[in-house]
Amino acid sequence: MKIIDLTHPVRESIPAYFPWHPPTVLERTASYAENSCVVTRLSIGTHTGTHIDAPSHIFEGMHTIDGYDPSLWYLDARVLDFTPRSPRQEITLADLKRKRLRKGGAVILKTGWDRYFGRPDYYATYPPLGTEAAQYLVRCGVRAVASDTPFTLDVHRILLKEGIPLITNLNNTARLNAGTVRLVAAPLLIEGGDGAPARVFAVVNGSGK
């Protein structure tokens, strides 16, 4: 068994998507010399770095991050390898149909774009999931969708409307082979949260990569 960390580290330089997404701040509030311990204040947006979107992110009055059954954050996921990918090369309905998805569980969309996370053009160049492909995932009964990229607003609307959380900006997907892994995605338990930063792992049976 191998455990692969799929999370981008939290640091002050972590990119924010739009101007209304707050920057990350790490501020030391206690020191060994003055307080005999170290304490750090963390200021972070709910959609920063590796994070999970809840339906209330887009739809007023819908499901919040703390309303999900915790079992949703521990489930089998099919790794769908779409590498290599060109900038803005959409994952299409035809692309997904070639993968012959099964009902239920989660999917991990692997594009390889996580290696560009933090680059100034990351959000302008990532290869997005297409809207028809997102609708197909709904029809397949997928319970969660994870990707090493962000998701477009239209795809947010399609999947979150159905209560399907989006696990966004995975890291280290080059270490994942196509196939099935156990996905562990633990969002911060934010009361009434529209989303939350998350620590995400893949548990791989066998040698993995």
C-alpha cells in the first residue's frame, strides 16, 4: 500500500483565483523567546490551494461544507489520465466516454497541470472539464469530482447543483496511475462553509509510483 499526498502546501505565495479571493497570510503571534512557544495566525480563503467546493459556493441556500456525511470524504475513485494536455484543451464528452465509467464513487481528472500551480498564467491556461462532460458525470452518478485543475463557472453550476462536491487543485498527480484508488479528502469543518481548504490523499494498493 502506498499513500500519495495530493495537496499543495499552504504558503503565503499560494495563488488566489479572483481579486475577491483573499490572499493567504501567515503571521507569527508568539515566539520561543517571548512566549516559550510558537503560534501562527493563518488567514486563508475558503477556496485557496487544494480545496473543496460545496453547492452553497454558487447556489444560495444550498448544501454547505459541514452538511456532508463524512463518509463522502473516504471513497473509491477512478483515476482518469488525460495527459499530456495542451493549454485550454478541454476534456470532452468523447474523452470521458472512452474511459467507460462505472456508476458511483468519485473520479480524479489527471491533466498534469498541477506542475504549473503558482505560475502567473495557471488560471488562464489550465485544460478545463467541458460542460457536456460534466453533465455526463452527473448521469454516471459520480459522487465527487476531483481534478489537478480548477473548474469553470459553468461546470461549477452543473455539478454543484446536483450536490456533487468539487475537489480542486490536486497536487502530485504524476504519481497516480490510471485505475482505482481510495480517495481521502478532508475539508476543514467550517460551520456554514461555502467550501474549505482540504488535505487530500490517494491510497494506492500495490506498488504504485
